[in-house]
Amino acid sequence: MSIDPTAQVHASAVIEEGAVVGADCVIGPFCVVGPQVKLGQGVVLKSHVVMAGDTEIGDETVIFPFACIGEVPQDLKFKGENTKLVVGKRNRIREGCTMNPGTEGGGGITKVGDDCLFMTGAHVGHDAIVGNRVIMANQAALAGHCHVEDDVIIGGLSGIHQWVRLGRGAIIGAVTMVTNDVLPHGLVQGPRGKLDGLNLVGLKRKGVAREDITALRAAFQTLAQGEGTFHERAKRITEDSDSEYVRYMAEFILGATDRSFLTPN
């Protein structure tokens, strides 16, 4: 066990032998930190937080009461193999959240980026890869093997099916089931998620140039109404635009995936 002398550990907390607690950490009452857990500098566990498994938490991440981080995957194929959960810096993990490590069959690691917000009851499943600045609202659930790119927002009570990819800057409405890949900056809503357009509000808030937004809207129209298959249309949009955003959208669509896409109506 290694506890930095600057860390504050409540008398009722349990820090198991082998755990690493970094400088300026604050471990609140009734927290449990397992023997393979590593907490970076300035990590705060509010109270009643359970940290388990081979789990690394980045600097200045704050974890709120009753979150359970790093416990074994909810996968019947898991047989106790040594897998990891890596959470980046400055994340906010609110009450009752759960995050599971990877599985041997899925690459062995679940990874969360920096500056994310996981609201009350959000779940990150095994082998998921989550980018930076992602927001998962209350009770949103991310199944195993999902890949969520940067700046994605997932609305409350929404469920993302295993192996689904959510492209950069996409937004998922509340109470939505997503069973197919979502293209970058896509807007998805409805009980059975439908692609209803682009996340124009998100693009404007990020300060994306007007010409890039115009190019994305034109590309979306081509994807919705152009000739040929969806993949043929995706190849065509790069021919009609030199926008970096459009090129990235095409690369995402043409990249490797285990699922089909939500396509424009």
C-alpha cells in the first residue's frame, strides 16, 4: 500500500494493501479502495465509493457517493482474467455510476478519456472506449464494446447497444435506444433512435466555421438523397467538399464496424 503523505483519508475508509493513493487525494468516509487501484493526484472519493479491480483513475477526477468503479464485468463469459479500467483526468462521476473493466475477448481494457461528466446512475460497460468531454446524462447506459468519440452527449435513460460507435460531436436524445452506428455530429432521437439531422447547436457552440457547417449540411443531404448505396454516397461527399469535418465524417462511415449505420430519413 502506498498513500502519499499529503492525501487525506477518513478513518472509516478501507485502503487495501497494494493500492496507490496519489498526492492531495481525499478519501471520504466508508470508501473501499481495492489492492490493484491506482489514484492519481488530487482524486476525490466523496463517500461510500467502491473502487475495485485493476483500475487507474486520472488526476483531479471526482467520484460521488455510491459509485462502483472497476468491479467485474457484467458478462457471463468473464472468468476472472486480469483486465483493466483506465479513467482519465478531471472527470466527474456522479452518484451511483458503474464502470466495468474489459474482458479477454474484447481487448482487455475499458478506457475513459478526460473531462467527461457521468451523471447519476450512468453505466459504462466492459471494453467500451469513451473519448474526451463526453456527457452521459442520468441513467444512460453504454453496453460492452461501444466506442464513443469526443464531445458526444447521451441523453438521460438512453441505452447504447453493444458494439455501436457514436461519432464525434453526436447527440443522443433522452429515452432513446441506439442499435446502429451514429455518424459524427449526428442528431438521434425517438424511442427507437432515428437519425433526424445534424447537431447544429453543438457545432455552433464549438465555434465551427459557417463554411464547415454549410459543407456538413450539404454532405448530409447527399447521404440522405444521393444515388447509390450509403457507402457509395459516403465516398462521394469527399469529392464534393474539402472540409475537414466532411472528410472525417466520410472516414468514420467507411471505417471498420460491427454494425450498420443509422441513415438519414
